[in-house]
Amino acid sequence: MYVIIVEDEPAILRRLARQITELLGNKLDKLRCFHNLDDAQDYINHQSIDVLFLDLNLRGKNGFELLSSLTASSFHTIIVSAYAEKAIEAFEYGVLDFIAKPFTKNRLQQALSRLSDTYQRQDYGIRYLSVKQASVTQLIEIRQIDYIVASGHYSEIIFNETTRLHDKPIQKLLPLLPLNFEHIHRSYIVNMNKVARLKAEPGSKYILELNNGQQLPISRARYSKIKEKLNAYKG
Amino acid sequence: MLGLGRMKLNLYFIFTLFQLSLTSFVNAQSINISQMQLISPAPNNCSTVDINNSKWKKVSLRMLPKHQHFCLATQIQLEENSFSSASLYLSLLASSKIYWDGNLIHENGVVAKSRSLEQAGFVDVVVQIPSNLLHAGTHTIAIEASNFHLHTDAIPTSYGFRIIETSQAHGYIVLNSILSAFILGCLFIFSTLFQLLFWLYQRQNIYQIFSLLCFFSTCLLLTEKWRVMFGLSYDLQNLRLQMVMLFTFLNSLLLPIFYLIYTQSSFKTRWIFLTFNVLLASLLLNPEYDDKGISMYFSSLLIALCINLLALKNSNKGHWANTIIILIGIIVFAVEPTKFTEDRFTLALFAINAVMLVSIIQEMKNNRVHSLASVRLEAELLKRNLQPHFLMNSLMLAIEWIEEKPNAAAEFVQALSEELRMLVRFSSLSVVSLEEEIALCRCHIAIMSYRYDTNYTFNVSGLQHSIFIPPAIIHTQIENAFSHNEIPDDANFTLTITREKNQITLTLISPHTTELNQRLYSKDEAIQPGIGERYIKSRLAEYFHNNFTYQSFAQGTTWINIIQFKAEA
């Protein structure tokens, strides 16, 4: 795993680096530390990373101006900030976690566990997914999304009959999304609130039909779980 | 409907009276008598003594015999239809009997040949002359008078003797009484109201002074107008004049004191001493009561004008309206001092007090705005400096050091608590000494040095003592430098204090990173650069009013903040 940390206070930066190294153990491939955002951004532009630990207020620079562009990237962002009251807003922009200062090692551990696929998602109310289009960042409201489909290393987000490309693969998007988003197929994540019905087709093919008539495939392995969920939603 | 009708009627009545008195003042049909024939002591019957008799002596009414029983007589010529209805107005310090062509038309008190038999009459008398006696031709008016009850110090005199239109006489009396009663009522209410404000609302000296001023103005006007409004027995005239002097003195003394307090003059004692002496000199050096009163009130107005002009010049608390009303008073006074003391005095006194009232109410409003602003600034200081992110970041560092460098952790927590303690104390103050402010700045720079693991320095040059500034303003400038800049390691902050006469200049030079991108500043209040600047300006304005300048600008790799203000006298 490739981790970078942006923190302007040296002692806190040292602490973060030390504890992340201890917690990730041999899962950590590389760790880089930056005192300011400009250097970090230069680095990110040329290097692909997995996780960014970011302080929100770096000497007067507003983290929120950067958050939307960062969360549109392929890596996950974890905020480490003393502005605890900004957590909800940060989540709305699609950060993976928000660690309030002062933090404990346990809290750091909890945040790192979100990076793994097995992590149980919580409904923490993400409201937007940010996507970059021709260097402009656009915020897509989560509840408008119909479904997300894998597209190589990227994802395509389909909403209101529009398609936008996101830099994160769907495996990385899933932990960000609320519980009403289900992984129905290796390549599909669907917003269960938009589902009209479940259809069985000849040859043990299962199809999920959305309110707008769009039909999506369900993998056989996930069928029974989806059916159960759908009954819960519709019931 | 009936009430409205009655009100209309009353208004009509007052309006008519007003018009009547105005027109009669303009087309005054009157005969003024200033000299008469005198026989003293009086013969047995004044009315029948022949005016051509050689015993008569011509006298001015301004100087009459004292403690005597005497006769006055004169002849007047009336033309056809000179008056539709005539009244005789006599103002005389004596009991009197008035005869018109030998007919007794009025008896005022009991005229007698000795003090024990005499009964004091009123000073002012208005008598309507029976219409059957008003034919064209020569008429003889005789007055039999005695003034045994006159005070030893009093001058036996007449303040006026004339024949006027009856409507004019009544109009004058009624108008004068209504106007006086109205103004007396207003002044008395002001006085009571401000006593209540002083005791029940706020112990402000200005309320007490204004209340006393209104009270003594009420007393002065009441004693002044008593003669016209209620009639005054002539033996009390001297007492009345003494009371008028006393109240004029008190009014003349309180008027400048009011403006001294209102304009927050720095030399109150000197001004009060000067006023007191000038008034005392006016009182003692002038032989006549009228001159005493005029010179006291005139000096008082002049002193009040000087105080107001000085305040306007220093621009701190000057009030144009006060200055202008006093100036008008002085001009009117200087043009016709005697008339001023009669009719216009009441209006002038009322106008000055009314303008004072307006300025006090404005002051009350300002106080309220200030106290609200002050509370808001206190809260802002606390909020800005005890904001969670500053504390949380600091606690994070403390936790790290407790584990890694326990000694440094202890020192850091010590510095942090020192700064917090000072800030909490500062937040309830409106002013601190420069030494205290510098101590707070040093504390903050030490904490930031710990946090950024470097050694920032703070150099202070110039004399710090006896300088007072609003709390945490330099601290806020330093804090701004940290929150909006990437300050290089081991950077230096410099505070230079310069004094030139009364002018004090505080110049803070902070490191500044020029590539700072304004776009990246937050719209978020907690980290917005404008908040700190606003706090500094509001605090400076609250303490120095308009007597300060504040500049804040970048110059190369430094940020410069300059505060200039006048030292306390």
C-alpha cells in the first residue's frame, strides 16, 4: 500500500507516520510525508498512491477547496483534523474517514480497516461523488445515481440518463457509498432505491430492472442476498 | 366628538391669543409714562390736589421716596377712539390707590401713613379703565402710594406704568403664563425623569447634572415668572430677586459642568474653578441685580461655548448642536441683554436644555451600542482564541510528547496554560498595558515554536511603559501571520514602539510568504483572514474612538501592521 501524509506540524506528522507504519506492517509498501499541500499535489500528479492522510487547515489554506478534487481521484482520502465540526461536510464530499485530533492509535487502526474490502460499511451519509471532467470537478448527488459500472481501472457513474467517468475503480467506490448501494455483479453497483423489480430469465439468468426500465445483470453468487435485501426494501 | 370639539376650541383660543398678542405687540397702541409729579409725604387726599399746585415736584418713576406715604400724578391727552378698551398697567414696589380724573379705579393693598397700618399690595397691577371715563381730552391720573414694607436694601422704583389696549394686556399675561407653565412643566419632568434614571437605571454623572440643571432652571423660571403668573406682594420682591440670583448662579455653574462631563474634558477641575470664580466676581462686582444676573449667565454661556469648541477641535466628543444653540444664545444676548433677561431667557433656557436632552439620549444610545459591541468583542476574543482547533492541535502535540519527550510536553503544557489564562483574563478587559500584551505575544510565539518544532523569535524595541491598548490586538496580528502564512523556520517577529510627543506608533513586522494564494483562503469563518482584522479595528475604535490609524499591508517578504494613537494625557 502506498500512503502519503500531509501535515504541517512536524511532531504530529512524525506521530502519524510512526503509527501508520506500525499498524500496516508489511502491507505498507511506501510512505511519504509532506509539510504542505503544494508539494503533495505535485507528487500525486506524477505518482499513483492508495491513501492520502490530510490535515484540513494547512496554514490558512482551506482543505474543502481541495477535497472535491482529491475525492475525485483514484486514491482514498482520510482527513486528520482538529476541525471536528467539519466531519459531516467532509463525508459529504466523499472522504473515506475523518479522524478528529487528538486521535488515538485505535482510531487510526479503525480508519485503516476501512481500506479493506471486508470492512462493514456504515451509513455515514455521503451526499456527493466528485468527478473530474476536463479538469473541472463536478459534484454528483448520491441519491440521483442509478448505478455504477466498472470500466477498466475506472468507473462509470450513471445518473439522470447521464454518464460520468470516475477515477476510482468500483471496488474503491463501494466503501464510500451508503448502505443502499449494493454490489450486484463484479462490474455493477446499484442504488437499491431505484430498483423496480427482480426478474429471472431462462438459463438461470437474473436481471434487476430499474425504475427507468434499464436492466442490469446479477451474478449468481449474489442473487439470494440481493433478493433478500430487495424484499427488505420493498417490504 | 365633544372632546375633539373642545380641543379644537382650546387650540383656537390659544391661537387667537397668540395672534392677538403678536398683532398688539406690532401695532401697540399704548401710552408710556416714565415721569410724574410727586408730593411726599402725601397730603390728605391725593385725588383732589391740584396738579398745577407748586408743591408738586417732577420725578422719574425709576427713583421714588422710600418708606413713605406719597402722591404721584400726571396728565395725559386722549384722542377720539384712541382705545376701544383701555387698561392701566402699573408695576410699582408699593401699595397703591389709583384715581382717574378723581375717581378711584383700583386699590392695591392698603395705603397708609405708617408701616403698622399699611398692608403690602402686589407689584403688578392691571386695571381696566371704565369706558365712560375714556372720552377724548385731558385726563388726570393720580396714585396715592405707601411703601413702608419695602426691604431696607430694595430700591423704591416702578418697573413700568402705561395705558394699553385691554386685549393686549390680557393677551400678554395669558400667553406668558401658558408658555411659562408649559416650559416649567417640561423642565420639571426632565429633572424628575433623570433623577429616576440616575437612581434606578445607571449612576451616570451626566444624568445627575442634567437633572439638577433642569431642577434649578425650573426654580429660576418659577421665581422669575411668579410675578406674572401668580402675583407677588411687593415686600417679597427683594427676597425674590435674591432667589433669582441664587438660581442663576447655580444654573450658570452647572451649564459648563454639564458640557465638561459630556465632552469628557480632561481639565474638569480647572474649568470648574474658573467658572466658579468668574460667577462669584459677576455676583459681587455688579451693584444691580439685573447686571449680576446678566453677567453671570453671559459668562457661563461663553465658558460653555469654549468647552464645546475645544471638544469639537479635538474631535473626540464634540456636538455641533450644543455649540450652535449656545452660540445663538450668546448672539441674542449680546444684541439686547435686557430683553434677553426678560422674555427670551425662558426660551433660551428651554432650548439649551432641550438640545442637552437630545445629546444625552444620543449618548445613551451610543452607550448601549458600545456595551453590546463590547460584549460581542469579548465573546469574539474568547471564541477566536479558545477555538477548539487551536486547543485540539495543541493537545495532539502534548499527547505525542508525553509519549516521546515527556519533559518538552510539560514545558509545552505550561506555556499553553499560561496563554489560555491570559486570554481568559484579557477577554473581560477593555484595555491592557503594552507589557501584558507583549507577554501574551511571547507566550503565543513560544507555543507556535513548539508546534512547528522551530525557534521563532520576537524582538521588541522602544519604551513599553505607560502605554495602554485594547487586549490581544498585537496577539491577533501575530496569530493572523501564523494562520495565513507558511512561516519559515527560525523566523523573526519585530515590534517597534516609537513616541513622538503624544503620538505612539506600534509597528509589527511579521514574515510573509508572497506566493500566498488568496483563492485558497477559506470562506469558513474560523480561518478567514478578515475576522482577525475586524476584531483589531473594532477594538481600536471602541477604545480610541476615531483617534487612531491602523494599516496592514505586505512589503516583500514581510507583513507590516502599524497602529498609531495618542497617549493618555
